[in-house]
Amino acid sequence: MNAVGIDVSKGKSTVAIMQSFGVVVQSPFEVAHTDSELITLAQHLKSLPGETKVIMEYTGAYYQPIAYILHEEGIFVSAIHAQVIHNYGNDTIRRVKTDKADAVKIANYGISAWLKLRRWSPEEDTRKQLKFYSRQYSKYGKLRVMLVNNFIALTDQTFPGVNELFCSPPRKSDGHQKWLDFAMEFWHCECVCGGTPAAFEKRYQKWCRKAGYNFSKEKAWDIFASAYGHCCVLPNDAVTKLLVQQAIRQLTAVSETIAVIAREMKTIAEQLPEWPVVSAFYGVGEVLGPQIIAEIGDVCRFKKKGSLVCFAGLEAPPYSSGKFESKERTISKQGSPHLRKTLFQVMSVILQQKPADDPIYQFLDRKRAEKKHYYSYMTAGCAKFLRIYYARVKDYLDKQAAEAES
């Protein structure tokens, strides 16, 4: 048997070929991530006598082109969690860290775990696209929070409290928010209270009609009252206006991008077979639903519901030594942090809405009544959600497959 360890990096990889008892079939060598070199590598591996398995770390997206080409060439490919490789073979006090040493280490792990290696298979294009959209949504969301905090700090010098004037959610069509569009037009408190209340009411009515928002006379007078009497640090001039409006344009552009990504996520998720089941979960909307599907992927790749919980890093492994057995265990956090974040958001929605007939809420409410810590009952609720998710989706997909065969 030939264990091929590949240490993947950006643009190139280091390959080591080993056999049992430390026999070196070929010294470590480098391969560039080009079609020609990867196909040449595949042909070389297929020419080796005996069974050949390729082992590489499941890290980022660098390994995917290599794994895909080797898989298409009919070679057994296994992607292993980086933590598993890191913990393997640490029986020396020397800390050697090179690409060649890592490739040999991965190959030796493949020999040790030869019988339990699982074949890697590429994701469907639809699921792959959904996952990339989900990750981009999260990144743009973090950027938007940063820009919002920056803009609020800026408006504290020009129009304190402008972010509290309106509470309407972002428009689904373009992601615009009323308070941001309002601040683009009335960027300084003197733009509101510089004249009479009646004059501002007319300007506000004209702006609402132009921007596509509902007009309220009472709201216009409330805005005028809230803008009156502030001592602003920055003056009401063209320089300050440019500063404020540029910040709004950046924030609005990010909000528009987030709205586009959210619509595309929902469109892609609706093409997947499990969408009717996932969308029926309480607390899972048009954004969190596609994100959960994106992070979990095809649920059929998990042998049991416990595997899905471990994939999310929500399992609490036992810890005991001698007569000691810990009663306060913590979760491993060795799984997907993106999935855990999304599940926490779902739990927060459930706790806010308090659906009495929902089993997840009943579980969370019972744990809270037992005086459990916040993170304790939230992680337990996430794990229970995944178990129910696995059972419902797996059962639905099995029924769909049975109907298709009949």
C-alpha cells in the first residue's frame, strides 16, 4: 500500500510517498497547482504498484483543486481535519516544522489509519455556491457593524441621536434604512431646526415622497423637537457635509450588497431538496435557513446525529481520571464556528418569540428554570436543534428517495 501525504499551501504542495514500516517510496517533492502538473502527479500515482491513497489536511480552500483533480482521475483521496494531523506523532522533543516534514507526517498518519480513511467527494456546485454566499454574508455583516458604529460616532458630533429617530427594518428590495437616507438629506441638526417647524414639515414630506417612505406629520414634529437644542462640535459647512455623506455612501453600499447576497442565498437554497423542511423550523428565516444549510451541507454524509453535533463542535466529551469525574464539561469547539454562530442566532430568535409549542423553546425554558448558565443552555439548545434537524431532514430525504425509486 502507498500512502501519499500532501502538505498543501498556496500555489504549491509538497508530496511524500510512504509505505509500511517507514519505507520511503519517493522523497518529498513539490508540485505546482497547475492542471498540467497535477494531472502528471495523478498519472504518476496511478503507476505505483499496489493500492494508493492520498491524504491531505482539510484546511481552507487550497486543497480543493488538488483533491478534485485527483478524485476525477479515480484516485482515493481523504481530507483529514488539521487538528487530527497536528496531534499525530508528537513523540519527539524536536519541533521540526517544514513542508517536507509535514508531508511525511501526513503520509505516516495515512498508514496508521489506513482502514478508517474516508473517501473525499466534491460538493455539489449549488451547495458550494451557497456556502460561499453565506461566508460573504457574514463578512459583510461584520463590516456593516463596524461602519455603523463609526457613523454613529461621527453623527454624535453633527446630529446626536439621528440613529434613534426611526426603527423601521431595512427594505428587502435594496437594503436601505430610513435613518441613513434621512441623514443623507438632513446631515446636520441645523438642517432640521434651522427654520420653522412648518417649513421642516414640508421638506420632510417632500423627502418621504421622493425616497419612497411613509409620511407622518406627528413624526415630522417629533424629529424637529429632537433636533432642537443640541450643541454640535462640527460646524454646518460643506466640509462636514462631505464627511458625513461619504460615510453614509459606504454604509449604504455595504447594505445593498448584503441585501443582494441574502436574496441570492434564498434563491439557491430553494433549489435544494431539504429546503421545505428547514424553512419550517421555528426561528429559521430567509437568511438563517440558507446559512444553516450552507454550513451543514448534505446531511446524508453524517452517519448519525451525534456526528453532526460533533461537526459543529457542540459535543461535551467526558473528562475523568482515577476517582475524579468532571461534572462541568465544556464543548470541544473543534467544529465549524460559522455553524455555531448561526445556531446561536436561531436560539436567540426562539427565546425572543417564545413559541410555547416549539420543542426547542420548551427545552431552553426548562434549562433556564433549572438555573443553568446562559452559554450552557444555549449550547445545549443548539445541540438539540441539530439532532432534530438531522432526524427530520434525513427522514424527508429518505422518503423522497423511496418515492423516486418507486
